[in-house]
Amino acid sequence: MRTKILVPVLLVLAACPLAGLAAGSRPPHRDRAVYLPKQKFPVLEEMKKKDEEQRKREREETQKILDEIDRREKEKKEHARELRLDLTGIEIPDGPGAFHQAWHFPPTPQYRTGTCWSFSTTSYFESEIKRLHGREVKLSEMWTAYWEYVEKARGWVRYRGRMHFGEGSEGNAVMRIWKKYGVVPRSAYEGVLAEDGRFDHARLFENLRDFLHWCRDNDFWDEEVIVTTVRAMLDRVMGRPPESFEWDGRTWTPRTFFEEVVELNPDDYVCLMSTMKAPFWTHAEFEAPDNWWHDSSYVNVPLDEWFGAIRRAIEGGYTVAIGGDVSEPGLWGTHDIAIVPTFDIPGDYIDQFSRELRISNGTTQDDHGIHMVGWTRTKDGHEWFLIKDSNRSSRLGKYKGYYMYRDDYVRLKMLTFTVHRDVVKDILEKVRETEEKAAEKAVQD
């Protein structure tokens, strides 16, 4: 019976500690919390202040040193010199008017982009449309550049980031893009949203590159997500390419425009190169970073055949999309010329081997794409080629958007060109025979 009474009492005491105090007794002391000013340590504060003052003096001294370095570098740049060709005694054509020209649209600047390959080859195909069909159709260079970026994003996934990603590409990318996506006139897609209308892909390319590198570094390979993201970046700078558009009183799609207005057969166009890296008279890959999809359809022929095909085309009223190296003392935008000076190599010594040496040691690189639109000969016997160029250096001289390339420069420094197959029927036939013989021999062996 006592046990039953004791349990409830203990429960009451546990629930209310004060319940056990005698009547009239004081509750136990409870501590209180208050906010007070933070305690300071004068000695440490003094040391800290001295340290901050010392750091400030060091920063000021460092800035003085950097300012002086910047001043000297700026002064050095302002007075910088570059090795150039002395034009004394060199006969130069008297401007574009001295050339036999094929029809072409006036030069168009590419501004701050690495899309020369699209400008030059698009210009070439515009001339082909005029030559074959008599139509003058200004096409959109940025349409092709947009979709090439998209294809590079797909390639990035396919190769798991083990590929070159840059703004550049090769001339044969243009027809490859048109075959897949069609093409539009420039009036339907300018490819620029900037108010000044000038193309600028500097930040766009940085963002694309950083995004794709992030995908690689994080092993992320969802192609649909990657392509969608890349297109969103492109759309913000270049605008969304149209699915249909109005032109000449009719509604077109890019596909119908390519088939019915451009009306060029992709199989009619051939790319030629001349390098000892591959057997002559065969198809081979053009080994250059911008050939990121490893196209091996290039026809490789000896230098004399290669240059002879260019002459035959340009003298016959055709034009040529051509690309190569544009970083030489003899290429001078201020005077609109490109020449190989004798202090580099005398013209008589330019042959397959001197050309190959420069390809091998990297002094001839795949820098730039241009459109060859005319030909002439000077009294000293040199042949000259009129070049339509979208690059900034072509606007430094008297003839905006044009260069004049001498024959020695083309032979030594240009690497590949695109031409209609009718110009090189004999070359293509010999290549066919050579490759058939090689295939038969391989079967016999």
C-alpha cells in the first residue's frame, strides 16, 4: 500500500522541482546572459595595424613596379617593328583592274571571327551559281558557321573531347553543312544580333569552349543536352536560324532553297592538296587541326600538277577557293600583296621539297581561307592572282578586301583548294586508275 502512494509523489517532484522546497524558501540562483562590447587586446591590435600598414606599403611598391613595366611594354609596342619586304624594284600589278576577273560579289568582312573558311567558300559557290545558272544570289556565311558549331558539338561527344575545337574549319565543310541543313540567303539570316551589325565571336567561342571542356572534365556526354545548350549560346549572339523564309515572292525552306536556287551538285567539287605526307595520285586526309572530322577525300598530286590546275581554272574563267599560310614578311596588307622574297627562298628553288620542309617544320600552316577570282601577268614574267579576302589585313591597303598574290607565294605557301571537277578531269582519271591498280595489287598480295 505504501509503494502505491510513493510513486505519484516522486512523479510530482520530478515534474516540478520547486515542489519539494519548503514553504517560504528562496528559489535557487539562475545566471543571466548579456551582450557587452567585444574585448580588445591593445598589443595585438597595434601589431595588426603595423602589419596592415606594411602590407599597404608593399602593395604600393609592387604597383609602382608593375606600372613601370606596363609603361615600358606599352612604349615598346608603340615603337615595335616587324620584318617586311622592301618593294624597291618589284613589279606589282596596278590594282584589281589589271586582272582578268571572274564574277564575284564585293568583299565582305568577317570582323572578329575565325570564320574565313565560310566567307571564302561561300563566295566561291556564289561565283559558281553565277557561272552555271546566271543567278546572283548573296548567301549567308553565318548560317553555315552556326551549323558547323553544332556539328562540332556533336563531334565533341562522338570523340569524347579528343578533337580540336576552334572557330576555324575547312572549305569543304560548307557543302557538307549545306547537304545536311540546306542554306539560306543572307537577307534571311544575317547571323548577328549586335546593334552595329558586326560579327564578334570572341566571347561566344570562349563560352562554348569552356562549356565543352566542362563536359569532358566531368565525363558528361548527353548529346541532346550538349547540343541544346550550345544552340542556346549561339542563339543569344547569332540569332535563331529560320526554318522557313520569304525570298523573291515565295516561301522557302533551307532545303528547297539549296535544291532549287543554289542548284549545285556537291559531287561536282573536288579538294586538291600537294604534300609528301601521302602518296601522290590518291585520296588522303588533309592533316590539319581544322579538319576535325578527318576528311580523307582530298586529292593529293605533285606540286606542278597542283599549281597547274589552279592556273587552268583561273585562266579558264573559273574561280578557286584556296587556303594556306598568311604569316610571312612578303604578305603585306598595307600594299595588298603577297610575295616570297629571295631572302626567304629564291623563286627558282621553290619545289616539292622546299614546300614540304615548311609544312614539316610548321612555318607553313593552315591559317586562312580566301577566294581567288582573277589572273594577270606582269612584264617580268610573273603570274599574279587576285584574291578576295574577308580578313582585317586586307583592309589596310588601297584596295579594300583584296590582295594580289604572286605565283611564288601560291606555290610555296598555299595548301589546299576547291575547284569544279571539270577543271581536273585528267587528274581525277589518273587518281582512279592509280587507286584501282593499288587495290588489285593488294588483292594479289
